[in-house]
Amino acid sequence: MATAEQRREELVELFREVSKCERCQLHQTRTRTVFGAGNANADLMFVGEAPGQQEDLQGIPFVGRAGKLLDELLAENGLARDDVFIANVLKSRPPGNRDPQPDEIEACKPYLFRQVELIEPTVICTLGNFSTKLLTGLPTGISRVHGVPQVHQLGRRTVQIFPIYHPAAGLRASSVKEILREDFKKLPALLAAGPPPQEPASPPTPEPAQEPASEPIEDTQPKLFD
Ligand code: URA
């Protein structure tokens, strides 16, 4: 089993790979990729939709108005950004903030699944329709599934998926903000319950007799990970 430090190093490698990604057309119009940020060993992950204008400029997720609401909801529940990891379905901004297209979601999906495997969260809070449908693998929309956890296998990780409304929807309607606030309150108990039972790990590959000395990994954007 990989240690938290090994998983973090792999996450930094993945960050480097994503920053050069040209798997879909969005690389032509983005300023920077937005890989995700926070605690690389977080129990709680949030998955939004795609970077907006501010995120595209700064390379950090949820730094605009929706991000401010997310920060507020975290604080109300005794959490901070440093305790969680925040990512998106897409790592590059769709021009004009249009909806992610199916081919873009498909191209970016392996990055998100790898992030989940490396971070090993207990709970993934999906924000809105795009991340909820992608990670549950179900077509049911957010208004029908919000606030109720679902257990899913994502790659090698079994997690509680907890769908809630996207904070941007909360900014548009105060009734949605109230629902979001009520759903958010369920998070501490869900986290306290611990991870769902995991699939048995496949047998470890035998260690080589002598490990080659590994190159130190330079984190090119260290503020993204703790
Ligand atoms: N909306 C998202 O879904 N993600 C961001 O990073 C910002 C706004």
C-alpha cells in the first residue's frame, strides 16, 4: 500500500501531466489548467463542474463568487479549504463558461478518477449535475438526489458520494442556498462514520532487492497541495 507521501508525489506528477494536457479542444482557449487544490490526503473531496474566468486566470478552483459561498459553508461546518481537496470535472475552462461537452468530460475523466485513487477520500461531495452524473454513473438530476449519500466504487476506491447543489445555483436562488446549507450540515456526521468497506487490495508486487534512488520531485506549484 502506498504511503500518503508516495500518493502525494504521484499527485504532483499528475498535476504536471494535466498542465500540459491537449486531450480536448479546450487547451486552445484556456489560460491555465485548474488541477484542483487542498489537502492531498483529504477525507473529503469536492467536485465541481469546470473552471470559470477567475479560476482560469489563477489556476485555482472556486476562487470566484461561488467559491466564496463554498468557503462560507465549509466554515459554518468547522471546515476549511486546507482540510479538503477541491477539484472539477473539467480541468480547463470552457469558453464563455458554456456547459462541458460529452467528449471533453470523457477526455478529462481519467484525471479525476486518478485524483480519487491518490487522495483516497471517504466522502466525495459532488456539486451540481455534471459531477453527480459522472461520478454516480446515473442520469438522475441533482434536484432528485441531493442530500442523500450513495456508496460507489470509483476505480480502486469505494466512497460515499454525497450530491449537493452547485454553489452557483445557491447564488441564483435563496431557496436553493437554504437547501445547500441544510445538506452541508450532514457532512460532519458522514465523515465521522469513516470510509465504507474497501474492495480487498490485489496482492502487492514484490519489492526489488534494492530500490533505485528516486529523483526528488519538485512541486512546481506548492501552494496547491498540503
Ligand atoms: N464553478 C465550478 O464548477 N468550478 C470552479 O472551479 C469554479 C466555479
